[in-house]
Amino acid sequence: MIIGHYGVGFALKKASPALSLATLFIAVQFVDILWTILVFLGIERVNIVPGYLESSQLQFTYYPFTHSLLATLIYGALAFALVYLARKGRLDRVLTAVVISVGVISHFILDLLVHVPDLTLAGPGTPAVGLGLWHSLPLSLFLEISFLAAGIFIYYRTTRGRGFWSGIGPLLLGLFLTISQVMSELGPPPPDKKALVVVGFVTYLVIAGIAYWIDRNRLPRVGVDFVSVKKPLAQTGG
């Protein structure tokens, strides 16, 4: 799954409105961001196989350090601990740490829906799982877009724009993500693995940057509990 993860990021804003949308986007895509680095370094491996699946031209041959259940749970636990320690003295430290941890762990859960059985439980030699919805292009696209649309809807229920562009920003970002998803599935395969992961890494950071700009220009809606947020909006990034 690709853009569906961003749907989770949008939705988690409701659980912790003080968190920047950029931070939530990085949390839900942390596993894939790390994956691009490890593939670039030759630690994890992937093959580009045109026509491999209806919705994916990538054959993941070795990625236990990022996409196994054990690795994901470890990253989720580390994220919780780091956020909890970093927010010492803040009333919302537990909630914030839980939200970030859930964002990280959600990656495996959503990937489980679309991947073929190549997600190992604890690395090589352990059972591999995956429901394989990537075998169906219409079904996988519907699932991705549904997750993203639901997340954007929840985000709009949580925040409101301070101007025209911040008002339509989430919709434009959602449209961009959707078009990118369709093009990646219907377009030609990447030229090589290095290009794949370099472009992927940069794209993740650019999307997080766009999310930061959108989010810092939006306000919480009336009735949304902004837990322990006492600084001006521009200073909190949310």
C-alpha cells in the first residue's frame, strides 16, 4: 500500500491535533523511508519485474529489517519511547507517543492487505503473510483511495483552513497522491532500483514538507480538544 498510509496519517490528526501532519506522515511512512535507504545501501533487496502483479511491478525478495512484523513492532516501541522522553513535562506525552507509535505500526497492517505473502513475521525462516490484493488492480486502487479519502474527511472534520489555499490544500494533496498512485501502477516500470529508491526517498520528504505547510495554515475546529497546546499555531507546526 502507498497512498492508503497517508489516509491513516490524516486520520490520526484527530487523535492528537497538536501533532503536525508532517510528523504523522513521516510516522506512517517511516518503514518505507527506511526501506529506500536500506535498498540503496544493498542491505535489503527488491526486483523490478514488469507485470509481476496487476498493481505492483516490484518483487520484494529480502526486507526483514523494515517490513517484518517484529521489526515494525520494534520501531513502534522505539517511537513511543523517544516521543515519550522528548515530551517530558507535557500533559499530552503519553497520548502523543501512542499516536506516533500507532502510526508506525499501522504500516504493517495496511501492507498486509495488499502484499502477496512476502511479509515475514520475524525475518527469514519465519512464516510470511499477505492477503494479496495487489493481484487485482481495481480492488487495490479502490482500497487505497478509500483509505485516503476517509483520512482526508476526518482531517477536515478536525481542522479548518485560514485561507483559500489552506482550505483546499488537503484536497489538492489527495488528488496529487491519487494521480501519482495511478501513474505508478499503470505507467512504465522504474528504470532501475537505485532510481526507484532515490526518487521514493525524495518524494516522501517532499510530501511531508507539503503536509507541514498545509497543516500550519489550518486551525482546530470548534470543539476539537487541542491537548496542552499553549503556543501560537505557527510555533507548534499544527
